[in-house]
Amino acid sequence: MVYSLLTCSGFSTLTGYIAGGSCIKARLGLVILFFLIAIIRKWGGEEMGVDFSFLFAIIGGLLPYFIVVTLFGSFKIGLLIGIVGALVGGYGAGVFLGGSDDGGYE
């Protein structure tokens, strides 16, 4: 079965649209994941001086989250895989490509 975050198809129809339903939780997982990446960028990338690529963290975090939630419908596992993907994408690309968050200002 395929789950859709846009139309909530595939999620349980009884609790899909009300607060606390599985579709709302899956959508909220996107917001939580984005803010977690932003906090990791601020603390790890800027404050500690570690190279961190925000773009690759977003790609490495949100894309696996979409895939897991679409295929399996589990936002908890998707959030865990998204956090791991964001850390690997952000710090991994930061090591190889350098930090891309300074905007060229020095």
C-alpha cells in the first residue's frame, strides 16, 4: 500500500484528518525534521566550527523520510532514518565539499 502525505490516502480514514491522526503526525514529522536540521546546523556548523552542508542535510534528511513514510506509513521510523540521513548528508558533504553556509562573507 502507498501512503500519501498530500492527500492522506492510505492512512486510516477515521483518524487521518483529525488532530492526533497518523497523517497529521507524518506531516508534523517533516516540520520537526526541518527544525532539527536547522538546530544541528546552528550548533554543530556555526558554533563549533565544523563544516556542515545545509543543502545536503535537507536532501539527506527529507528524501529518505518521504520514501519511508510513502512506502511503509511509519513516521517514527521515517523520522529516525531522516535524522541519520541528515547527519550523514550534512557532515559528510561538509567534510568533502566544505561548509556551504557562510554565504561568502568573511
